[in-house]
Amino acid sequence: MKRKIALLVVGLLALGLTACGNAAGQSSGSKDAGTQSTAVQSTKAEPTSGAQSTKDTLVVYFSATGTTKGVAEKIVNITGADTYEIKAAQEYSTADLNYNDSNSRSTKEQKDATARPKIGSSAVSLEGYKTIYIGYPIWWGEEPRIMDTFVESNNFNGITMIPFCTSSSSGLGRSGQNLAKNAGSGTWLDGKRFGAGASEDEIRSWIKGLQ
């Protein structure tokens, strides 16, 4: 009788150990599966290589009425360049641009060669760029003073600078030379004046002639 009871106890103990072992194995398997899932999600969250732009050409422009912006966008379409718009901290109103008013904001700025209007757009990094097209309207025969603010605020060493301007009749004048002098860095090429209706073919021909 005692022997039967002993055998029964041993059997019950063996059965209990087997059950514990299965439970432990299931717990371990669940933990591993969770870790594997986390690892896959982490890999997907990593940024892929080559996500950053590798372009070496930039189109910088200031456009108070939209005319220069139109030419700048065509240059971007042709070259595939990056773009940066110079925006005035205080936007120019129609009254500000009235060249018939000697007291208008733009007239006063253009009469003062030392005027430096503040730029409202965020600063741009020029690192990696080899060529910059820099565009602006012609005001009173010269570049808007905000363009001088921009070139004096940046370093163009190792960059080829290509000015372009828009106007109804006035040419580039000394604006390109003024910018080069105020910048004090970069290799500045002769610029080009475009009218409001400049076609993409006209602009493409100009760009091709620069090469």
C-alpha cells in the first residue's frame, strides 16, 4: 500500500514538472516574438540613405510683384535647381513701390546706398552649392537694397554667381557689379535682363550660352 502511494506521488510530481516546463517555454517564445517585432519596427523607422538633396545649383531671388519669381521658376524648371526666396521682413505695399512718389519707401531706400532692409525669410545654408543664380527687379536703375543685405550676410567662396534681373526697360546696369563688390566673395559672371514675358526657350538659350 505504501509503495502504491509513493508511486502515485512520484507520478504527480513528474506531471507537475512537465506542465511547468511547457508554461515556461510558451512564456519564452512570446517574449522572443515581441523582441523580433520591435526590431523590425525600429529598422523601418531609420532614415534611408540618399534622402538629402545632392543638388549643387541654387536659384535665389527677390520678387516684390511676382515678375522676377516667374523668371526664377523657369530657371528652376530648366536646371532642376533648389530655390530660395528672399522675403522682406516688412513686405512692400503698392504705395511703397510708387516710384512717382519721392517719399515712398522704395524711393528713399534706393537714394540711400547704405540702406539695408531686413530679410524676413529664414537664413539659407549655401554649403554644397557650386552655382547660384541670383535674381531681382531693377529699381531706379539698380538692385533693390535688400539684395545688398543678402550678399553681405553670406559667404560665396567657391561659388559661381550668375545675376539676372527683370524690368520693363532698364538693363542690368551696375547692379551685378554692386552685388559683387558688396559680397566680397564668389566668382561673379555678367548677368542678364529679362522682361516680364520672357519665354522658357529664351532663358534656356541664355543658360546654355553660359556653359
